Amino acid sequence: MSMSEGTDGARGTGERLVVIGGDAAGMSAASQARRLRGPDELEIVAFERGRFTSYSACGIPYWVGGDVTERDALIARTPEEHRARDIDLRLRTEVTELDPARGRVRTRDLDSGAETWTSYDKLVIATGARPVRPELPGVDAPGVHGVQTLGDGQALLDTLARTRGRRAVVVGAGYIGVEMAEAMIKRGYEVTVVNRGEEPMATLDADMGRLVHRAMEGMGITMVNDAEVTGLLTGDDGRVRAVATRDAEFPADVVVLGIGVRPDTTLARAAGLPLGEHGGLLTDRSMRVRGQENVWAGGDCVEVLDLVSGQLRHIPLGTHANKHGQIIGANVGGDYATFPGVVGTAVSKVCDLEIARTGLREKDARRVGLRFETVTVESTSRAGYYPNASPMTVKMLAELRTGRLLGVQIVGREGAGKRVDIAAVALTAGMTVEQMTALDLGYAPPFSPVWDPVLVAARKAAAKIRGSA
């Protein structure tokens, strides 16, 4: 393998933008900058260590489960399409070092091993997040898979095609864990989910997570909570054969790790760039890295402002990454844009169960010193007399005295999940639960009861706040 080192010194007459990371934030930034500035004004060089660009990692569980039949359906824009727009996109090229003082990055061609320094006038860091992969015996054994990239998804599908057994163990019960449990069920596997927490979906309060637990078991998924994985056991052939906890062993022909992700900020840390409490890069509202004039960052590698708590959080979602990229591209391209923050909205499903949340959980509110009331209501997705009306549970948190909405969690069947958007808008606007009761929402029996379930919760919360005043 060649370890020769050179300098990428070819420069046009304009500025050079270097982008690290070829997915949502990075390529959105590159594309938006290109819309604003032509190739004579701004040369754009993007480095991506994988083989794919601008793809939906969120769609991988649905590809594995067979809902999406073709891998390429998850790719929004191919490398060739980016290059056709005068973006010098270099695949299989890993950035190994940042040198902000001299305005350059060191890269390694993963095929040849050749190393090169590339100078920049402006830099975008969009290195994303890396899966949590615990240091456990057997974690690197054949048959153990993460699902962060398209390559990971393909490797898992290849394993499923070769594996004779039909027992799958999913480690972790967050978004990826429950979605991969569904994918394995659809593939005809017996599925066990091993979860360290009290209930699945730690982004919910435990009482709402319990509803998810019951529904998953009703779908034939074995749910094991309060279980710490101590190792992955292998057979004589070296392949994984079981997942071990302190109390039990769970046979497995394939294991999927869904433990979560952390910001991939190894390069930024080594370069002395500012990181927050959760390990993500710190930026200003324009997504410029704090203390750096010509360096921006976005996507899963940054921390963002939570508009409800006023604290910084790490929330790795494609919705945020694409917005960050648009804002960075606008600022790099000479326009002006800012990212105000988030309220923490997320929605997921396992089989026909929809799971949604926005704002703060009870422990989030307590952590930042807020006092609050909670209400939980049972309602239906449609008018009760209309065919196929399905039950849903809505939990709402409101600040004591002020009545300001703090958070909403929803668990239910078809039609439940996207109702969280009502609460997300209310949170962003800083509405009180009393104000929410007057929202003029659409109504017809096929779509909701006369009082939408979110508004039923708001009415109950408003009454509780008035009673506690």
C-alpha cells in the first residue's frame, strides 16, 4: 500500500470550499453553495470515505425488511449527479487530519493508501455520527451487524441470505432497535430484543414505553428489559450463536446492534475545535464553528439548541442535517441564514404501532429545573363510530402556573404518529395548553373525533393548570 504524501495544489482563481462527508448535511451544503456561486467563483471539493452519497440512512430498516425493494431507491442524488453540478466529489477518500491554522486537510485514498494535503478557504465538517459498538467479547464476530450505512445494510442482507437459522437478537430498543425488530419479523425471524432500559424507547417516559413493550410482545417479539449484555457467544465456526446477559443466554443466528450513535468528532477533537457536553461540535446560529471564521459544521456531528429547555442537545436526524446543510451552503455562498434550534420531534413505528414524541420528557423537565403537570388521555384516530377507528394514548406536559406546553408523547395505531406535528408547531411557537385548545384543526369523521386527541389532552392539561394555580 502506497503511503506517499502529496499536495493537492491545483487552484482556480476563486475560493475553494472543502466538504468532509458526502451525505445529507455535507452535500446539501455543497449543492446550496453551488446554486449561489458558480465554479469560477467557488471550487467545491467533497470527500466521502464510503461509496455512496446523499442517501437516506433512516430508510435502511425498511429496505432490510422488504418494504423498500431496491437499495438505490434510498439514494437521493448519485455521485455522478453531484459531479455534473461541478462538485469535485471524491469517494473512498477519508480525511485523517484537520489543520485549521493553515487551512488544509489531510486525506487518504482508501484504495491506494496515498495521502494528500488539500488546502481550503472555507471548510464544512459533516462527519455524521458513529454507532455505539460496545467493547464486548464476540462483538466483531461474523453475524453481528450495525446498520448505519448502505454498506451495513447490504452486509446484513447478505448475511440473512446465507444464514439457515431463523433466530435474530436485536441489542437496544431505541428507534433503530425497534425498527430492526420489525424488519426481522417481516423477514420471518423469531425476534428477541435485549434492552438495558426499564422499557423500550427511552425517548419516551417509562409509562408510554410500557405501551410499546406490550404492543411489541403482541406482535410476537420477545422483549427483555433491564438486561445488560455481557458478551456475544460464538460457535466452533467463529460465528455468533448467542447474546449473553448476566442472567441468561439468548440464541442468535444473527445479531443487530441498535444501541444508538455518538457524534463522530474525532477529527475535530484532535484539531482543538470546541465540543459540547454530548461530544458534538459547537456552532453559532449560522452553523459556523465557534471561534473559527471559515469553518462550518452540521448534521449528526453537532449539538443544537433545544428551544423548550434552552439546553444544547445531540439529536441525530436527517431532517436537521438537511436544514443545516441548506443554512451552511447559504452562508458559504454569500447569502445569510440561521438555524434557530429544535424541539426534539421524532416519529417511528414497529409493525402497525406508531410512536411519536416532541419536546421534553418528565426527566428532561426536572433536569432543567422546570415544574410541570402531566395528563394522559385515551382517544381514537377517527370518530368512534367511523370504521377502523383505532385507539391512541396521548401524554402531555405543561409548565406549572404558565401553562406553557413542554412536551407530548403519542403511542397508537394508524393515524397517531403524525399528530405529534400539531404539538411540534405549538412548542416552536411557545404556546400554552390553553391557547392550544382554540386551534382550528381540520375535522371530519374519517380523520379525527370532533375534538382531536391532542386537543383533548390540551383541554385536560389546561384544566389541571387552572386547578393548581
